Amino acid sequence: MVKKLPAAVRDIPGAGGVRESNAAAVLGAIRTDGPLSRAAIARLTSLSMPTVSRQVSALAELELLREVPGVSVTREVGRPTVPVDLNDEVIAACGVHIGITTTTYGLTNLRGRLLDSERMPTPAGEPQEVLQRIALEVGAFLRNWTDRKIIGIGLAVGGQVDAERGLLQHEPLGWRGVPARAVLEEVTGLPVHLDGHVPAMATAELLFGAAGRAQSSLYFYAREMVGVALSVDGVLHRGPGLSGSIAHLPIGSSVPCSCGRTGCLEATVAERSVVEQAQRAGVIDKPDIRLLRAAAEAGDAAADRILVERARALGRAVGIVRDVVNPELVVLGGQAITDAPDYLGELLDAFAGTTALPGTDLVEVTRFGPDVQAMAACTGLLTQLYDHPLSILGA
């Protein structure tokens, strides 16, 4: 049986306060710079030594921290001290990403290391039935990890998400006002954290990627859907109401969009659009992106041209959005980018030719690669844990 922990922080009255804030500060310092001595934690957090000692003890009791004898840390004045570090052998977060064609679920430890993951075709049918089937698969998956304390399930989905009420709307799947959180919680018995997939991916970059050390960052995602998320001073921007969209950003292509216009970004670069174009051109005999890439690798000029055009369209879009928000860092994610490394040069060249701002070396590719969906879904829960460790674990 999966070990159950207290409900998510949304269900805990009075979550927060000075004690919680201090615990989060200590845990955050160790996450980013650990292992650390207690004196180093005090310097980094501006907390007193007695406060640091109390918080370290409390977090160790919750199995979030552990002492690591024999590990060298920065030089300290006085007697040698035993540093503390994250205890990444106990707590884990599960994540589920529901895509148009593929659903991915996995489990990460406190450091954001993916312990295991599985993929399945996204089931067809009524939304609640689909969610129940996915929840049953996830439950079976988690039964292989009974030695871990699972803090809950992060659900990341494309489309529009009402995280407060646990509802989602996903036009390509035909889902409207689906009570996703309630369905998964009922089947699994675990608290569920719901988020849009692009904000979730941007959160993963803030917590475990390069974006966490940048003053501002733009996360750009492309696969079947496209999206961006902006972070400033380590905080993800979330506007009021529905999330923003770049699906219909005009990028100058000749591809017709379902909205009635021509040249919209998502209609141009979406995986389904690209493979359908290749099939119509006789490059591949069925709509499969792997066949298209294989054809390009085998020297098919038409296949190569299609992938070059896709990469350059993505590069133009990145350049346009970069000029609007002017971030310190741009992080690229999604299989349209990570599964096509041979075309990254074309993307970056188109970006450099589009952006009007100085400097073109601020772009990098996510380190999560094809695991980005599973990682992103797990990270929403881990963010809650790092922000509210005492409340999440019932201290």
C-alpha cells in the first residue's frame, strides 16, 4: 500500500506563518547549495543559529533532511561541524501528464530526480472514464514504491486549468469543465495538485533548472501544443483568469489554421500538423513523427525540408516573444526541440535573425529532455512542499 500523508496545503487552515517561512528558508538553502553546515545556513538565510538548529531538527524529524558525516563543506571557523543535506531516500512526488496522444506518469525524489516513469496512449472515451482509467494505472504503478512516502499526485494538462476548483478544459480532447482533481483523488486516495502543463514545466525549471538562478526567464514549449511561461525573481507569472496563449501567434507560414487564419504558430509546428504534411507529400506512409525523422536521417530531402521549416518557424516565434518580454534567459522544452537536436542550429539561426534586441546567447535547451512532461507534473507538488514543508507533512 502507498503510504498516505496529510492533505495538500490547500486543505490545511492557517498554513504559513513565521515558523513555516523559516522552515522553507532552511529547506530552500539546502536544496540549492547543500550540503551545508548550520552556520552556513544561518548566513544564507539571515536566521539566528538557534532558529536554524530548531528548523533543521524539525525537518530531519519529517525525514526531509539528514546529517551527512564525512562530507566536506566550505571552511568554517571553530570546531568541525556535521553538515546537513536533503534526505532524498524517503519522500517522493508522483506526476501525471495527460497529452493529446500520450499520457506520462512518474515519480521523483526531493532533488527532482526521476525515479521511474511510464507512458500509455491517452485513452479515448468520456473524460471521467478516461481519468479513472489513468488513475487506476497510476495506482498500480505506485504500488511498486511502497518504501516511499508519496505526498500526492501532480496533474499537468494542456488547455485551460482552474487549479483552485480542480477543473480543466482541453479543447483538442473535447473536455470542458472536467472535475479532474476530484476524480483522481477518489480513485487513488491521494491529494492532487492540478496545473497547466507549460506553467508546470516552467516551475520545474525554476526549482531544478537554470531558471532558478536567473533574474527573469522565459520558458518556451512545443510539441503537439505550444506555450510560454514567464518568471521574474524566481516567481512564475500567473495572470488573472485563463492563461495566456501563443497558439495563434502569426509567424508568416502558409499553413491554414482552424481559427480561419493562415500562419498561426501551433497549426504550423504541432506534431500532428507536421506529420500530416509529410504524409500528404508522400514522405511517410502514416502520420508518425519517428518515421519523418528517420526519413530525414536517411537523406530524404523532402523530410529534411519539413523539419527545417518547423525549426525555423519555432525560432521566429522564440525571437518574437523574446523581444516582447526581454528575459535574461530563454529555456526551450518539448519534443519538437529536444527530439530534434540536429535542427537546433536552424532554430537558433532563425531566432537570431528575428530578434531585434542585442545578445543571442541567452537561449538554452531544458536538461529534462523527453522526461519533461513527467518531471513537470511532479514538480508542482514539490514546490508546495518546499514552500510549506510543515503544513504538507502535518508538523
